[in-house]
Amino acid sequence: MGNWVVYSKTSRSSSCTSKSLHAEPGEVVITGKRFEKITDPELEELLQSKTWFSYRKGFNLKKEGEKQKFKTDAGWGCVHRCGQMLLINALARHLETEENSLIPLFMDLNTSPFSILQIAMEGVPLGKKVGQWFSPGIVARCIKKLVQKQHSPGMVLEKRKLEVVIPNDGVLYPEQLHSLLTSLLPSCALQ
């Protein structure tokens, strides 16, 4: 399985039943799928099917009106890239499409709505600078703003809105998730 290390004692599943909320030691739960062993061939296949964003070099990211250009995101873009990976997975599931078809939305271009520069720019009102490391909470807030912008007419999520939820204390409890989903989707019977 290469150099990947995946381990979880308390991974969360997409189902809200008490039995499925916790992974047992040695088990892995990814995108709601449970694997009994880290060596499971289906786990390797799932991991290889995901889009991975990593540090890049050789691009010119520049904030409008600023002199500084970034030719790499090494040293500051790790959490930005993790956010992109979470978002492309969520979008693919939400829009019922392949991740590959969404890659242009994440390209390292000023015009790509979910590019690393767009994430970095959303951090400016939160007191961050383009080219600065962001915490997971800051990246989540930036992604939430970018997703909300895509709800406008003619945008990616105009017809199929996606809600980004950020818990205040960093923990999303099953009861809160159930309450939130019930308020967003009152016609759905959640179990």
C-alpha cells in the first residue's frame, strides 16, 4: 500500500446509528465505509480512487494589487490542500459525479473557484495573509464562504446547494447533526 498510514480509533461514519459511530481499534472508517484491516485490498482501492492534492511548485499565485508572488505552497499550503481534498470528495458525492470531472474547479489558477489562492484570499478577512499557514478551522470557514459563493445563478451549486457545517467547539455530535439535518431537510426521516 505504499507509504500511506491510515489508522483510527474514533473515526466517524456517515450513518448516525450508535453502532456505526465508532471504529474498533485496528478498524478504518473512510467516507462511511468500514474496513476491518488496514491491509484490506478494498481500502487500498478506495484510497487510490480519491483525488489527492499536494504541495506544488512552479505556479504563479499573486493576490491582485500585491507585489509578492508565490511559486510554491510548500510550508504553508498543507491544510489548504487537505480542505480541497475534503471538498472535492463532498462535491462529488453531492453532485453525484466523478471527482475527476471537478478538478478544473480546484486548479491553481486565479479563476478556479476552489483554488488554493481562493482559499487563501478568503482568509484575509479572518486576519490571515496569502501565503500564511491556516488552521483547519480557518480553512473550513474559507471553504464555507467559497461554497456559499457558488450558490449564485450560473455557478456550480446554483441548483444543488451544499451546506458546510462548522461546529463551534470543533466537535460535531450525533444529536447536533440529527437536529441540523432535520431542520435543513424536514421531509427526511432520519434514523
